[in-house]
Amino acid sequence: MRLNSGDYSRGVVESPSLEEMLHKNHHFIQQVTDTSRNILYIYDLAEQKNVYINLAITTVLGHHAETLSQAGSSFLFSLLHPDDVKKLAEHQQRLYTARDNETFEIEYRLQRADGEWCWLSSRDTIFSRNQDGSPRQILGTAKEINHHKQIEEELRQQTERERLVSRIAERIHQSLDLQEILNTTVADVRQFLQTDRVIIYRFESNWSGIVAVESVGEGWLSLLGTAIKDPCFEKPSVNNHGRGRIQAVEDIQTAGLAECYVELLTQYQVRANLVLPITHEDRVWGLLIAHHCRAPRHWQSLEIELLHGLATQVAIAIQQSELYHRVQQLNTDLERQVRERTQQFQQSLTFADVLKRITDRIRDSLDEQQILQTAVQEVVSVLKVDYCCAALYDPEHTTATVQYEFTHADLGSGIGQVLLVADTPKVHDRLLKGEFFESYECERTGYLASAETGDMACPDLFDRFAAKLLCPIFLDPASCQPGWDSLEQSTCGIKPGAIGYLAVIDQTYHVFSDTEIKLVNQVANQCAIAIRQARLYQASQAQVKALERLNHLKDDFLSTVSHELRTPVASMKMAIQMLELSLKQEAQPPSEKTSRYLQILYHQCEREIGLITDLLDLQRLEAGIQPLNPTRITLQLWIPQRVILFQELAKNRQQTLQIEISPEIPTLTCDAPSLERILVELLNNACKYSPPGSTLHFKVWAEAAKICLSVSNTGVKIPVEEISAIFDKFHRVPNTDPWKQGGTGLGLALVQKLVNHLSGSIRVESTAEQTCFTVELPLT
């Protein structure tokens, strides 16, 4: 029989027989409900006890149903977890105001008979009401959810662990204060693990160590700053940590640890500990340790993984901090160096400006005389000295001749004075090695003496001065390419080493500073480079003029020879034609051999005429006297008539010629004979140098305000190093004519000249056994 709560409540008040019926059917209902795996109960609010509980309560909690029914609510509430008392009271309060068929759910913990806590999930609804409508009895079901709660707790811990690691990692990235990072880390770890102490133990060089960071609960011994030197921490034990060994001890009394280790941990109130190494730069920097002091503790795998991840993050923070401090130290050192060198820079700033001005004026000139005169004049002006001159050595370095000078004082002139190197060997030995020489007036002798050795300089024009500085005009051999010596000496009379020197002289007692010596030295070095450039330029100019003269002579010779050959070759051609005509008029036709010889003569004569014509055309194009007669050309009709012969030629050579002409090409205004000659030469080359079975492409299209033509062939690749010379006269690419077609090397040179004559451009590309020539011509 199915009962609803409304009928049951009315029966209790109006008809006592209904209650009797309920008692009679009690046995039947109990049999049905006891087969359920869930706990079923009816709680009477007036009696404050369960008037019915099925047998599932014994399976779930270990308490007998009769015990829970007879004990009343006081015993039930004694089994309730303290943290769930308030929540259950609020749940009952909601039931007092519930509507019929309204269900409320709650999760809470009850203590099992064995003392363990069991999570239950209950669904309660009003089963019967009093006459005034207030709830009287509650019908409820409950099921065990321990497994669900365990999974939920593991997920919560994992989420919390990931959040903690993420928070610490973010803090590491945002802060460079290692102490702050470590303090926060141990505090977060202790809170997460709900343990009594978390420390970071840092090793010293002798494998002792100190508790560097700590978070400790109230009532437990603080170890912060404690130095620990114990046999348990000798190098072998540290090496185990260095190999990544993690130590998880649930109870130091039963873990089988060394006695010294147990004594040490007991001294510090430790009952269970978890130790993970912190490695940095392939060494053990320290240990991250969690202490549980109040009782033994089982360390869960999630907790071990957490500390392992945090140990890695701490290692990153240590490395980051050390790098930061290194950078700070480097910055400090750099700032000090910058301050030291700023002063040097400020001192040499004027020198740099002056040197740039002098070297620019020197190197901008290719006139050796102007270069040296500018140098001596600028040195006197900048250093505020009395005199400066430039002396140049002879090729054998036996004499030095003063050739350029400048002075503010009335000291006479030293131009043309020849100084013998042998008279002052120690002075010139240094100059010839590329070293400067410095000397000052000797009071006792009145002669110039070396600032280093006291050796007297030459008693010449300069003896009257008090201070003297000689810097060599020296061309460094290391900066010259192999073979430079003989080549440049033969062309411009200059070789590596000392060319001459700059002499700076002052009548007053003048001690030359390092900056002044450096200035004169660099001016002298720039003079050496400029002199070399000037002499090379002069030599190259002479060579250019000689080559131009030879080129003109060659062109004149070719033009003359071409004109002179054209007449006899033309006569030969006419004679061959007349001979062939004469033989045909005879009664008996010429023999096959005679006809073949005549054909050879005719072919070679035509070849010679073509060569002479090419030479003459090239001469006219180079001289700029080739006529230009522009006409309007419809390329769609004009080109097929010119390339038809090459289709037959390609077919005879077992080649395929593909022609592609865009239908949208506008009319071209151009010199038709020149354009035809360009097409003939390019197509002839493509046929000649392509192997049988290859494909030739001829393409014409419009692009912007120009017409583009391309001829490409396969089977032959032009080496990269030959591309730049392919349009030179008489140039032939080696190893690209395996079929021995022959040629003069004038065809492509003539094509380039004709393209330029038509104000166009030509380029060649050769890759992957394919060569393409592209011609671009303006529309007008």
C-alpha cells in the first residue's frame, strides 16, 4: 500500500484505526526497506528521535538501527561532526517551513562505530503534518559518499597545489628579492600542508649548513639561523640529494634511520619529515624540509609532488637572484668604468673632431701634393707649434727629402733638404719600424736628445728647436693583400713600410702629451693611406688611358679589316655563284663531289660575310652611328612570320618550340630590323645549344609601359661565374657546346648592343639546367 504524507497526517488525528493498520503493515514495510542499500528513516519531530531506520544503517555506520531509534536525537547529535552541527540545524529549520513534496539535500559527517568519519548525503521531505499544518515527521534517505568526497578532496588539494605553485612561480617572476620569495614560499607550504614547521636549509662549502628560512607554528621550537654540522650531513648524504633523492619519513622512531639522525631530529621536536633537494648549477644548494612535530604523518604523493615542484621553483628563484646580483655587480663595475672613461673621452673629444676634419680633408683628395700640404698645415694649426714638415724616403731608404712644410714663425725653409739616414741611424731605425721618435733640447750640449735614450739627433736645420716629434708615414704590411708589394711597387712605386715621416717642432720647451702624439701618428697613418690611393689612382688613370688607346686601335683595326675583307669575300661569293652556274650549263652535270665542294665554299663564304657584318654592326653601334627607323609593329602578326623558320629548325633537331603570344599586346613602335635581329640571335642560340628532345619556350607579353620577350631552353646551364661576361665580345662559355656547333662569341654581344640601341634591357637567368633570356622594350 502506497501512503502519502497528507493522508497519513489526517489519519493520525481523525481515525486511530489507520495507525493500527500502519503497525500491522510494519513488518511488510520493514522487509521492503531493509533490502535497500541506502539508509531509510522516519524522524519524529515531536519525539525527537527516529521512529524507523532500516538495516542499511548498520552496514554504513556499524551502529544498530535499534540503538539509534531508542537513543534519541542526543545520541545522533553526539555522532555528528562538530563542523556540521550548525549546517544540520539550518537544514532542519528549512524543513519547518517546507511545502508538501519539497525536498532538501544536505551532506554531513557521522562517526562510525570504529571511530572513523563517514560522509552521508541525505534527501529529506515532510512525511506527515499536525492538525495545525506544522511538520510532524520527516521522511529521509541517506547514502554513503566517502569515495566521492575522497576524490573531491584530492581534486581540491591538487587544485590548491597547482594554485600554490603558480602563485609562487608568479612571485618569482615578479620579484628579484630572494629572501622575500623564500619566506613567502615556506609560509604558503606550511599553510597548505597544515604541518608544524617548514624550513629551507642551505649548505655551506664544508657540507655543514644553516636554517636560512623558516615558517613555524605556535608552540614549536624555532630553528631559524641554527647552524647544523653533523655526520648525517657529510658529503655522501649530500650526493644522494644531488641525485634527486627525496626522503619521506612518516615516523622517525620506526623508519630505521641512523641513530645520529634520529637524535638530531628528536632534538628539534620532529616526528615526521619530508626532505627534497634544491639543486642549482648541478650542485646541491640546500634542502626544502617539512616537519610534522605533533604526531607521525603519512605524506601523500600529491604533497611530495607539490614540494618537488616548489623545490624546482626555488632553484629558479636562486638562479634568477644570483643572475640579478651578477648583473648588478656588472652594472656597478660598468658605471665605474664609464665614469673613468668619460673623463678620458671628454679629454679626447676635441682630438677626435680635429682628427676627423684632418683625415676627411686628406682622404677626400687624390692629389699627393695637396694631401701632404694639408696635413702639415693642420698639424701646426691644431697643436699650436712652430713648424711641421713632411719628408719622404727614397725607395732604398738611404735618404729622406723635406718636400712639404708649414710654419708660423720666420724660420726659413727646409724644402728640398736631403737628410742622410746613416747620420742618425737610431732615429730612422725606429721610424722605419713604424715607431715614433720624441726628443728634447739638451741644455749642456745644445743638441736634440731622445726622450728615452738621450741619443743625439742629427745636427741639421732642426737643432735650433727645443722639442721635436717624428711620426712615420707608415703603410702597414698586414693590411696589404698577398702579392701587393711587387704589384703596387711596379705600378706606382710604393710598397709596405715607411714612406716618410711627419716632423713636428716647437721652439719652446714642449712636452708632447699622449693625445698629441696619437694625433700626429694617426694623421701620418692617414697620409700613408691617402698617398697610396693617390699613387694607385694616378697609375690606374695611366693604365686606363693606355687601355682606351689600345681599345681604339683594336676597334679601328677590326673596322678596317672588316671593310677590307668585305669586298674580297663578296667577290668570292660571286665567283662561286658563277662557277656553279657555269657547271650547270655544261652538257654533263657536275659530279656529287664537285657539288659538295661548291656547297662547302658557299656555306663558309656566307659564314664569313655574317661575321664581317656582325663586326661592322657592332662598330656602328659602339660608335653610335647605327640608324634607327621606328615603325609601328603589330606583334601578334609580325612575330609568327619571323619564327616559322625556327619551328622547322627545331623539328629537324628533334626539339619542340612552344610560342606564347599574349592577345592583349599593344602596338610597338620600334626599329623592326633591330628587333628581328634580336629574335633571330636568341632563337638561333636556343636551338643551337639545346640537346635533342628538349623544349624551347618563346613568350611575349605586355607589362606596364613595356613589351617583354623571353627565350628559354633546357639541357644547358650557364655557370654563375660566366653570367657577368656572357655579353662580352668574343666570349664563349666553356663546356656548354658539347655538340661542337661553333661560333664567334659575337651574337649575344650584338644582341645586348641592339637592345640598348632600342632603349631596352636584357637579362639572363640560368638554373636547374634551364637558361632564359628576357628582353624588355619600351612601347615607344
